Amino acid sequence: MRPIEIPARRGAAVPLKKDQRIKVINTHGGQVVDMWCFLPDGSEHLSMPHSVVTLGRIKPLPGDKLYSQLRKPLLVLEDDHSPGTHCMLFAACDIERYKLLGCIEYHDNCADNLREAMNSLDIIPSYIPTPLNLFMNTKFHQHQEMVIEAPEAKAGDFITFRALQDCVMAFSACPQDLVPVNAHGCTPQSVEYQVLD
């Protein structure tokens, strides 16, 4: 399959068979991609809290398995051609998050992008799990204060996952433009994904 573009501020979902690999490409650099994984019937989803506990760290590394809320492995991170500054702790932005940031009008958000992408496959998530925030540059001061800085990923950087079960992957090209989650002057950019097998 050729790379598929996810437009800036939008989402996408793609079914994978067991052992298929998917590559997520930071096309222009500096863009965060929220990523989720669900079983096809929606009964299990990738869980960042369960993965953090199992791995014993808050940044995934190549070779790491990522787990569902039932502690079953769903994915393995096979390859990471990026600085590796991914975030497993940050909840997906939603309408309420933007209200807290002072946004009065509707603002595109990753939670709604997930809903729209999954609805296109007739899967309705019962709630919005915490995503794996690919390329998101969160740092910690003295183990207390979390700060967000612009992503360090360069144009063409990528990360590759392999499905350990039949699943549905979902992505959102993060629309955040009020705090420095994305680079390019907080301007969201398009990204790409490619199913490799």
C-alpha cells in the first residue's frame, strides 16, 4: 500500500490483520499524532496506563509490546526512526479541553477525530482511551511538573508497529494550535501512514 495522507486536523482508521505492520510518517516534521488501537469488535483497546505499568517506563522503545485494558498484547513497536519523544500520559484533547484553554467556538479535536474515524468502520468507542501521542515532546522537571515543548521529529521521521492480533488502528493529526504541542508556530500539519504487509 502507498502512503495515505491524514490531512491536518483530521483523523483516520485502518483495519490490520495479525502480523501486519503499519508505519506512521511525520511528513513535515514537528507534528503530533494521537494513536489508538481497538479489537475489531471494540471490546478491547490499547491502554496507556496498563502499558506503562507493564513496561515500567513512560516512553516506549523498539521491541516493546503495548497492552490492552485486559493486559493482553495488541501491538509491538518494531522500529522508531525519530527522537523517540512519544507521550503515554496525555489524554486526547476534546471540546472541554479547548473550553479550559479559553476557546469559545468549536475547535477540531482528537477525541472527535477518533469518533469520526471509527464511525466510518461502524465501530463506536464506548469512551475515548488515552492515546499513544506519537512524537509528542513532554518533559518533566524534578519528577513533578510536566511541560510540553514543540516536537523534535524531523520531516520524514517515522515509527512502525506490528499488530499482534487482528485490530483497527486509528490516528489523529493533532489539531492543537493554542499551546505548543505542534511545531511550525503551533500550526497543525498533515501526516501519513502506510500499511507495509
